[in-house]
Amino acid sequence: MRKNFVPKYRYYTNGKNVVVAVASYMGRSFRGVAKCSEQDEFDLETGKKLAAARCAMKIAKERVKVTKIDKFGWQDLLADVTSRYERAEDRHTDALEIEKQAKRNYEELIKGL
């Protein structure tokens, strides 16, 4: 598995109960938000970890979406190229057979002279 993308997060907080992690992927910004419950004590580091994890999930989902082969119609393109190749192969086989027949006809004509 290739791990060539490591997001760099920027963090924002209101200092009370919200932490936002922002990162970009392929020119788009993604954000993850962590909000502390009123019953819990706010901890900035825990909020950063949670917000970054949520942001990472959104980026991972986007990576799956943009790398899906069919998104760009590759399967249709492959089927089209394969079909064209097979037709060209058939035409080439036919041309070889026509060439052999022409050579036989020529040789028969020469023998008859």
C-alpha cells in the first residue's frame, strides 16, 4: 500500500468547546469538527486528535471517489480499444488471406501462359 499523502492539518478553536481541523487534498479543503459536550471538560489535544481523524475520514472517502477507475470511463475506453483491436486483427487476417489468394491466382496465370 502506498502512503504518499499525509495531510497537514491547520487547527482552529474557539477556546471553549470546539476544535476544527482543516486539510486540503487535490485542491479542495476538508474539515473535521470536534465539539466538546457540556458535561465534559474541554481538552485541546483530544479535540485536535478527534477533529483530525474526522477530517482524515473525509479525505479518505474523497480519495476512493477520485481513484475509482470507472469515474473516468476507463472501462468503456478499454472495451472500445479492445473491440477496435480485434476488428483490426480480423481485417489483417482477411488481408493476408486475400494476399495469398492473389499470389495463387498470379502463379496460375503465369503457368497458363
